[in-house]
Amino acid sequence: MEEATCKKEFLIEIPVDVVRREADTVTAQFARKARIPGFRPGRAPASLVRGHFRDEIRNEVVQALVPKFFEDAVKEQKWSVVGRPRFEDLRLEEDQPLACKATFEILPEIELQQYKGLEVQEETPQVSEADIDGALDEVREQAATFEVVTERPAADGDHLTLNYKGEDVKAPASHPVEARDVSIELGGQGTVAAFSENLRGSRPGEIREFEVSYPEDYRQKSLAGKTLRYRVEVQSIKQKVVPAADDELAKSVSEFSTLEELRAKLGKDLAERARQRVEMAAKQELVQSLLRLHEFPVPEVMVDARLERKLGRLMTQLISQGIDPRQAPVDWQKLREDSRPDAEKEVRASLLLSKIAQAEGLEVSEEELDEVIRGMAQETREPPATLKTRLTREGELDSLKSTRRNQKAVDFIYQNAKITRKSD
């Protein structure tokens, strides 16, 4: 193995007698089916068949022998090959050994250092009354209702239902922007400021016209840099009514009958989430400690695959937002280069955790895997059996199992760590 890499390279040389036997076998197969003028199928001389199908026979021989001899050599060396090998400099001459160069990568040999008894400091999970007040406010917001407003004009905080049509001032003949039954919050963070300014004080049934100039970097590319003249009809105005924090709220949003009980449950949930955050931070620090203790190369092909998944997820997010990744202001090559160190670290951590899981005999049962799949199915809103079938078809089931096994390794390291609390 080359220094600080997982790359391997060696010469494959297949003996003449083996090549000759394989060539004879392939030639016989061609002869049974070959249609050569002057001969019935299967009757043409082998020498004539070899001359007629020289390139095809040569390719069949190479494809049959090279992978087999490569696999035998790999097994003999007890290497775990990652990705596909590359075969180059092929030489196949009459009465000569078949030779070629194989270039590939293997999993690194990892000599485990300390992973039990690692020291880590942990924050003390804390939940204040202010935190519970904030959680209660979120519950109240979720329980809010909307009441129709008829006695006063629209004001900030109201929710307006609109029909509108917008025409490009510089290109009035172009396709207009139209929408019906659109809901906006007047003065809301996600509302275009010009809409709030021009619809403040409006009433149901009223029509207002105004222009909106969008900046060059506006998130919706079809509107960026344009000025549109809008004709907006206000259909209705509703005000949000947030319920009071009292026993009636507790009864309407939970199984509890008093506000005190609801607050106690919110505090318990917040405490559990705080504990999980603290534990997660400690686990991440333990993994970093492990990486500092273990130096070994990682296969570039695994790093490249990790990068592809990272960039693929980003592209999917852009597409879900209606943005064409090819038109997005992203330097994909620079992003790939900048993301490579993190991807390499993630691959190194994965390989190390896998080694620890192997050393400790940690496995993932089918029941555990099915439980993970059920959780994923709830998020994707599809039957667990359907999701499992899809993951199997796409070759992702083994990856999912490996990820869960590595998580168990992290749990093992955390359970065997020396944990101290950070002082305030």
C-alpha cells in the first residue's frame, strides 16, 4: 500500500496454458453457433472460427479470466477491495501469458487504540421557567383560531385572503403572474413589504393597485430584478386569536385538566430534549477524541461517494424549493473541494466505529432494523414493507444496517466513558 493511501497496484499474469484452455472453450462455444459460409453450424474448423471471431474471442477470454485471477489474488492477500478495480496495459499475444495492471483501493488496516474509558465533559441539562413559558406560548400559537374581521380595516397581524394579478411593467404583453385564494400575514416576516404597505387599512371587497420592484437576488428567480404592477382584490380579513394560558387551554390541547399539569408535562419533555442534546454533544466529542487517537488512510472512492451523497441532498433541497441547481449561484466544484475534508472525516469515523463494533461483537438484529424502518416510514408516509422493499432494491438496506451498527458503537463508547460535569 502506498504511503498514507489505500491504493494498491499489481501485475496480473495468467499462464499460457490457462489462457489456451479458456480460448479453446470460448472458441468451441462460438463454433456451435457460428454461421460461416461453406460450413454448417458447428462444423467449421476451430482455426477458421478463431480467425473469423478473433476480437470477440479475445474479449470473452479476458472477461472470463482477469476478474477471476484478480479475485484470487485479493483473497490470498486478505484484502477488502472498495469500489471497482481498473485494469490497464492489457497484453494478450499468441502463446504468451495474459498480463495486465490492476489498480484499486482497499479498506485500511486499523489498529485499535483506547476507546474505553475516554474522558469527556458534559453540560448539565437545565430547563428554566422561561423555557417552559416559551413552550407554552408555542402550544397557544398552535391552538390559535382565526376570526373574520368586518368592523375595522386590515391591520398588522391580520391574515388576508387575496386574488391578484401582476404584469411586468417593462413587458406588459408577457405572461402575467396570477393567483387566487392566497393567504398573507399583513406585516409578517414572510410577506413582501410592498404588499403590507399597500394593503394596510384595506377592507373586504376592496381592490388596490400598486407596483412592486423585486431585487436582483430575490429568492424567486422568475421575479428577480423585475417591477410588477399588481391588481389585488381583498376577499377576507381574519385576526388571529391566541387562547389564554389557563385550565381550559390544558383541556383543549392535552389529556390534562389543569394548566399546572400541562406545564409539568412540558417541563418534562424539555428536560428530556435537553438531556438528549447534552448527550449528543458528548458523543460527538468522544468521536473526535477517537479520531485524534487513530490515524489511518481512507479510500478516496469512499470519500467521493460521501461527497456525491452530500451534494445530491443539496440539489434535492434546491429542486424542492423550485430552484434549478444548474442555475443556482453555487460554485459546485469549489463546494466539492471545500466539503472534502468533512467528508473524509466522516468516512474515517465510520470505518473506525465499524471496527469497534466488530471488536465488541455489536450487531443489528432484524427486529431492530425493522424498528428503524418503521420510524423512517412514518416520516416518508409510506408502508414500512414498501419502504423496506425499496431500500433493498436500491441497495441501501446494508448501508442502513451499517449506520445503525455504528450508532450502537457510539452508544457503547459513551456508556464506557469517564463523564464529568462542566462547572458553571
